Amino acid sequence: MNARADGGAPWREHGLTEEEYRLIARLMEREPNYEELALFGVMWSEHCSYKNSKAQLRKFPTAGPQVIQGPGENAGIVDLGGGWGAAFKIESHNHPSAIEPYQGAATGIGGIIRDIFAMGARPVASLDSLRFGSPDNNRTRRLLNGVVAGIAGYGNCLGIPTVAGEVYFHPSYQENPLVGAMCVGLVKTDRIFRGAAAGVGNVVMVVGARTGRDGIKGASFASEELSDADPDKRPQVQVGDPFMEKLLLEATLEILDRNLVVGLQDLGAAGLTSSGAEMAGRAGNGLYIDVAKVPLREDGLAPWEIMLSESQERMLLVVEPDKVPEIRKIFDKWDLAAAAIGEVTGDGFFTVRRGRETLAQVPADLLTDRAPVNLRPVREPEYFKARKKADFQAVMNYGDWGGLLKRLLASPNLSSRRWVYEQYDHLVGLNTVIRPGGDAAVLRLPAAPRGLALTCDCNSRYVYLNPRLGGAIAVAEAARNLAVTGARPLALTNCLNFGNPENPEIYWQFVEATDGLAEAALALDTPVTGGNVSFYNEYNGRAIFPTPTIGMIGLLDDLADRVTADFKAPGDLVLLVGETREELGASEVHHLLTGRDEGEVPALDLGAARRLNDFLVEAARRRLLRSAHDCAEGGLAVALAESALAGRLGVELEFDFGLSPAATLFGESQSRAVLSARAAQAEELAGLARDFGLPLARLGRTGGAVFRLQAGGALLAVPLAEMARLHENSLAEKAALTVEPRAV
């Protein structure tokens, strides 16, 4: 059975099962050789083939009048009007970041940026979604520092601002952090390029960096569970060079501007193998690559190593033969390699040669479209029903509501992320008009006055306790984050992080969460344009919380209508739009006091969520809002405190919803937003809320230097300066970092 001389099974070495090996042999009508098995090993890995997720992904809504390019390309594209489109995508780099946090995070940024300019778009912004274990743990501190430094070290060199993101901490991520990277670029809608190997006889070129041994089998590594043995897998972590990436970006956009390219693709997971096979498959053609012509940075690479290397800062081009000299000249000007390494063929085969010797020859579609699709068994986990029951006495009887608010504001998941985003260059390009730290970032678009809003979001505790509802809430909250800025949500990309899909309970989480995601995306008119699936996020058999991160973009027709979260001036009315219920399940306050993840996830009415978004966008358009802020983790008291802290302005609030003080202050009822408005516009705002069928409650007024609140029997009064000190310095202090406290 084509076993190697050492007696081992070759398919096992490449991450294939015996059943997959037998299927390959049957479909090829012969036994594959070692080099061919290497190709199948990466292309049939979960990371490249989506064999365990493809059936579910087909349920996502992917079309709409705003969608120019949906899933299947390097990135999705939506129409912004005025002849402009936004290319955007989010992907994960979890396993590499767990092994080598700096390079893992850095190369995650580099890869997602290449996906964007491969579409012909100039990258204009990056976002990140990060998950770690307890911040009091030394390993967490090392991972946190390394990942943040990697994002900053790579992104800051490229002149692309990092404008938004999220950071969460939970023990489930202790050994398996999540590092999601999102990038957004702008492209003229008549200048979009795609990754197809069209035109038999056209030349295949590799451009950019030379190929080395770093990242070999990285795609297979990403499709395995982590374990104590994984420090030995450091060679499978790629090494990035942001300065070379900048050169590659400019050189690539130059050849696109000159119409020198038929198709192009980022060389990411599985390197030349994945990019070449996918480009051939999209065009229905074949192609061959001659490994003897690939520029190398070290001697002695075996052919399969060249084909599987994930060395960074490389692109694969398909060009007409007469354009090769001009492309070489341009890349030489940018001091980058550019080599003709193959040709598009009409035979449908993906072929690897070394000179005249054929090393591997496989039908291209067998590596891509005909990879197996697994319909995994599902089983509801035992915890699902057991954890619905919860005892909330710890919060109900706490009593010191001001002290509890301070604890929440200083807690790992609710404290300011200032220490993180101040390491990023978020103003380069001078187009960031709403900066990090709020609900969403907003960028200025060409041909003002339009603006682009960007966010990413997921509450993984919700998804763990109720995957279907949690998946829907992730979409709804991302859309609400955009709407509070005045932006109309357009479309989303997702990064679906789960444990081992071969476990029926994990696969149940995946199916339920993606069903909820699909339902919400359809209801909120935010189609899915692409993303990635990251399975096998486990360490020694312990899975992370299911984390389907949502990246979303929205459009402001007029930047002058934008709204920020900070209270603006004394005497403004403070209001709450949306319904508050007696809901404490799955809440941040319950976890803070008990360390337990339990209770019913807050209810979600997708119709109300859609109406709230429309109300917020219309209220911003009419300029009825002085501020708007999503009410989410931590509940109403935390949302009010965040707006007060952002504006350096106290409040005097008094209201009663007829609920317990705990639920009133810290319950996390969905589809709510904290607003402020001039008193003279209160009636018009109230009328607009009625038109959309939404409750609007007056809570009090802004003013003073104290956060003072009386609600449903709860009374608290906390000096704003004390809250600010706790909130803004807590993360750095918990991570044992040396920083100078910020004056407040």
C-alpha cells in the first residue's frame, strides 16, 4: 500500500486518514506517490478544504444588492457607491500564535493584508479579535505581550492603521489563544481582480520573497489539536518581514494598475500547492509548476517542501507571456524576486515538475472542489441543560452597587483596552475619524462626505451556553455597534473558532452556532461575504469556548452625521432605547462574582434588533443624537459609565423599570443603546422611537464630576476620577506591565 521503507503509512505522515487514502487511490485509479500524498495532506486538511464545515457554510446568506463578490475569492467585496467597493475579510492564526506569539500574530496580519490587495484593493484598516486565558497567569502575560507586539510590529510598518478590535479573557483559552486578523481595503469597482488561472498558455509567476522552510505543513498543523508536544512544531510557524510586505503591496498594485495580470492569489496556507490548485480550479483549467525554477533562500529543499512552504510575502500570478519582462522589471525596481515557474494548461491537472521530470500529477478539482465533505454526527452536550440553572444570589444580595460597578469596570473583560490600542498606529493615513475605544471605528472615504464603519464582536459565553442564540447575538451586536455610530450595516465576514469537529458535542456547537448566525444575517440584511473556519482549538483534549467572531462593515452617507459614545455637555438628557428585562443569565457580573458560566442567555428579538438599527441610523441622519453607545456586556450601568468616562462628564440619573436592582443595573438584555440628546430635541426623538415601535426611557441628565444613579432601590455615587483610574489602568496592571498611569 505504498508504505515507505521505514514501514510507516505515508498518508498518516501527511495528516490523512486511511479512509481518505483509499478514496484518493480510488478516484485517481492508482496509488498516489509520496509527493502527491503531500499535496493531498494539505489540500484535504480542514484548514484548506473545509471538509467538516462546508455543508453548514452553504446555509449562510451570501447575496444582496450590496454584494459585488461573495465567498470563494481571496476576500469579499461590497458596493459603497460612487464607483468604490470595500474588500474585507477576517481569518485566524491561532495555533501559530500559541507556539510563537509574536510571529504568529504578525504573519496573521500579513496574510490577511495580502488577501485584500490580491483583489486589487488598497488596504486602509486592520482590526483584531483576541482571546486569552486568565491575565493573572504568566503564560497569558507572555502570549498577550507577544501577540500585541506582533500586531503592532507588523502593522505599524505598513502604513495601515489598526483601528478597532476586541480582547477577552477566559480560562478556556488558557493554552489555546485565539488571534483573529481582519483587514479592509478600498477598490474601484471597475478595477477588481480575481484569483483564476485563465488562459491556456499563460505564464505562472511567483513574486515577492524567496521560499524557505518556514511554515511547512502549516495548514496541517492548523488542523490538529495542540498538545504538550507542540513546542517541537516551531518550524511550522511562519516568519514575517513587514518591510518586504510593503514592497510587495506597492509592486503588486503597480502591476495591477498597468493591467499586466490575468489573475493573482496570495501565497498563504499550503503555499504554492493551495494557491496553484485553487487558481486552476476556479478557471476550470490545469497548470504546472516547475520547482527547479522557484527562487529559494536556502539550499537543500525537497520538492514537497518547496510546494508546501508557507514562507511569507509571496504572491502567485498568472500573466500573458509578453507581459513577463515588464513584470520582472517592476519587481526588480522594488528589489523583489519575480520568476516564471510554470504555465496554465488545458488538461485539468495540477502538475509538479522538476525540469522535465514529473513528480506529481493530480486532477486540480480533486484537490479542491472534490475534497470530501463530512456530515458529522451531533450530540447535545450534557452541560447544555444543566447550566441553564443558576443561583444569582451573589449579585442579588451584593448591596454595594457602587463597589460592584467599580469591580466590573476594572475587570479583565470590561476594563479599557487603551494599553493595547495605543501600541497600534491607528491614525496613519489621516482617515480615522472615530478612533479605537468605542463601539466601532469610522474611516473617511474617497469622494467625501461618506464614511465606512468597522467592528468585530463575539460573546463566547453566550455561544457556549446557547450556541444558536449566541451565534445570532454575535451578529446582532456587531450590527448594533455600527448603527450606534450612524452607519447602516452592510455585510459581514466571520472567523469560526471551535474545538475538534470529530467530537459530536463540539460539532453540535458548530451546527447550532452557524444556524443562529445564518438566521441573524438574513434578518438583519448583512450577508456573509467570506471568512474562515478554525477547528481543533483544543489543548490536551480541552476545547475553547465556541467563538464565531463576526467582522462587519457599515456605511455612513455623510460623515457629519457620525455619532460617538461619549457624553458631550452638561444638561443633556440621558436616555435608553430598547427593553430591559429581568435577565442575569450568562452575565459578566455573575461570572465576576462566582467564576461560573451559567444561566439562560438573554432573549433576542431579531425584528426589534433590525428596528433599533434603523432607528439609530435615522436618528443620526436627523442629527438628534449627541451620543449613542451599545448596551452589552456588564449591562446598563457599565454602558452608562463608559459613556460618562469617554466624555469625562458625570451624570445624575433616577429611574425605575420595576425590576430587581441587579437586573436593572447589570443584566444584559439585548437590543438596547444608551443615548444622550439636547432637551429641545427630546420630543422628536421620542416620536421617532414610537414610529419604530421601540421603548425610549428618560434616565436623567449629564453634569458634574460624579456618576450618581438611583434605580429600583439601588443607589450609587462614584467619583468619575476614581472610576477612570480603575478602568483605564487595570489591564496593564493585571498583565504586570510597566506603564505610567494616565492622568484623569
